[in-house]
Amino acid sequence: MSTSNSQLVAKLIQNTIRDEVQALSAYHVPDASGYLKLDAMENPYRLPPELQQSLAQRLTQIDLNRYPVPSYSALKAALSHHYGVPQGYPLVLGNGSDELITLLSVACAKPGAKVLAPVPSFVMYAMSAKLAGLDFVGVPLNTDLSLDTPAMLDAIAAHQPAITYLAYPNNPTGTKFSEDEMETIIRAVGETGIVVVDEAYQPFAQSSFMPRLAEFPNMVVMRTVSKLGLAGVRLGYMAAAPALLEQFEKVRPPYNINVLTEAAVLCVLEHAEVFEQQAADLRGQREHLSSQLAALPGVSVFPSAANFVLTKFENPEGNCGSEQSFADQVFTKLAARKILVKNVGKMHALLKDCLRITVSTAEENAILLNALKEILRGS
Ligand SMILES: *Cc1c(COP(=O)(O)O)cnc(C)c1O
């Protein structure tokens, strides 16, 4: 581009793009080709061959020339049936739960409205709030990564948040907050705001607020099929009292779920037991991996109810003269061995020296553990 055109574009951006947007940096996803991918909480298993075959069959039948039917009633019925949505509670579907978070922000973006969540938690809560022009209030967790309930209650009283997010279990910590404390917070918010219980990791947590929708009229329960083993299809859903949910349905782009996603999820849900078995296997692997990691020198593991483990790396002998923290060194050495985990050490003070590691198959977990043993031995 010519210099004068570049200058024009720079001015154009100054004139048109909101300051909040200009200040953001785009969500960065590292190129992971050739890596053992333990950074993004993906399910390591693919579909069994018979299911791949029936899916391929099913996809050939689709009318790609037609728009989706925006009620998505068959898909909603299947999700409700398989995932325990109580009778009388409708769903809103999103292109991943990321889109649902955006819909919630947009619907609640009254001037001065606030979004509240414990921190560290899922980064999209704050990001989406800022993009919709809402203020974000983060309330630090306790050092053991449990909820600081008195601080949450003070912040709720002070800020009257329109939306409060509780990820259950929490990402990036893996913590399953106490059910009693969650209940206290949902009741304290009461009619002044919505409380979103984000159950992205429900298959690994085995407890849920979904059956309790009738008890909490201000609660929205949000789920996704991503962590279950379908991250690529992009489908999230949320349930709440019908009148409340209808408001969010108005904000949803009418054709946000494409016909391929719709057909694929309908097809694989006929074999939902496949995902249940995979989740059960990963829960077992999580316990094994956690105890093996915790047995390594300088390594501590936070209890997890999700399909990842937050792991702290501290060298008893310090940083060995390096500029990098010990956890950063471990991250770099894993990457050199083509193993990708998530370095969350700079996300929040409570996560200092922590790496977040996705639980995978027995084989892949063993590769990680062997690499860590070698790295920690200093070879
Ligand atoms: C991964 C994750 C999501 C995002 O799910 P998608 O449906 O893939 O957009 C939402 N909430 C939490 C807490 C997550 O960890």
C-alpha cells in the first residue's frame, strides 16, 4: 500500500474504531502443528469409525443451499434430553458458548452496567464485557483458589452487577467452588442481576446447577459441547426461566448455528454414550496424572474437577541464574520437545509459576510425564 493510503487508513481507524477496541490485542492462538497439544482442553479422542461413517452419510443428505430453520427445535430437544435440562426450561443456542457470552453482554449493556466474576476466571467474561461497553469487576479468589465469598458479597452490594459469572468448575484453575457458597452468591444477587453458571466442564465435574433452575429464577446455566469432544463444531447452549431467556433469543443472530453443526450434533448425540465413556476415562486419567505430577520435585498440583490440571513449578534451588522463572523455563523446554501446554503464569498474580495442562490419553500423559522428569532432572 502507498504511504498516503496507509496514512489514510491510520486516520480512518482513529476516527471510527472505539478506543477500547483499539487498545485490545486480538486473541492469540499459537500455531500448534506438529505439537502434542495439551493447551486447550480438547478431548484427545476422535469419533469411533462406525460413527464417522454414519456422520459422513448424514452430512451428504443436507440441503446446503437452504438456510437453517432458526427454531432448531430437534437439536434443542436432543440436547435437553441427553443433558438433563428440566421440563419447561427452553434453550438458546450459540456458535460456541463464546457467542452466548457476547449475547448476554449485548442484551445487558445499559449505560453504566457492570459484569462481575471471580478472577482468575475465563478471559472471555471480561473481554466480552469491554467489547459491549460494560465495566468489568474482578474479585480475586483466595490463595487456595476457592471463592472469597465475603469479598464477592461486598462487590455485589457495591456494584449491583447486571451479570455475575461463576464458572463451575472454574477455568483456568479447575476448582469446583462450594455449592453452598455459589448458592449464597446467587441469592445475594437476587432480582438485581443475572447469575450465569458456566458449566463448560460439566462432563468432568459430575455436578450441576441445571436441575436447580426452578430454585433460582435469576440463574442462567450455560454449557458447551466443546470440552465433551466436539470443539470443532462450535455449539453452546443456555437454559433459564422462559421469559428471561426470550430476551436473549431476541439478540441471537437468526441463523447462528449452521446446518452442518446442527446435523453433526444431532447425529452424534444418538450415540451420546461414546462421550460419556470418554469423559469417564479422562476423569480417571486426571487422577492418575495429578498424582504423578505431584510426585515430581518442586511440582504442586491444584485439585481439579475439569479435564485439565493447574500445576505449579518452583525450583527449590531458585531460577539457576536465568532471567526466566522456573515455570517459564519448564514451558520453554516442553515446547522444544514439541509439547504445548498453557503458560498462565502472567495472567494473574494467583497463577504465578503455573502451567495449565490438559488431561489426555494414557499414552500422551506418559509422554508429558517423561519429558517433565527429564527436564526436572536437568537433562
Ligand atoms: C472453553 C470454555 C468456554 C468456551 O466454550 P466454547 O463453547 O468452545 O466457546 C466457556 N466457558 C469456559 C469456562 C471455558 O473454559
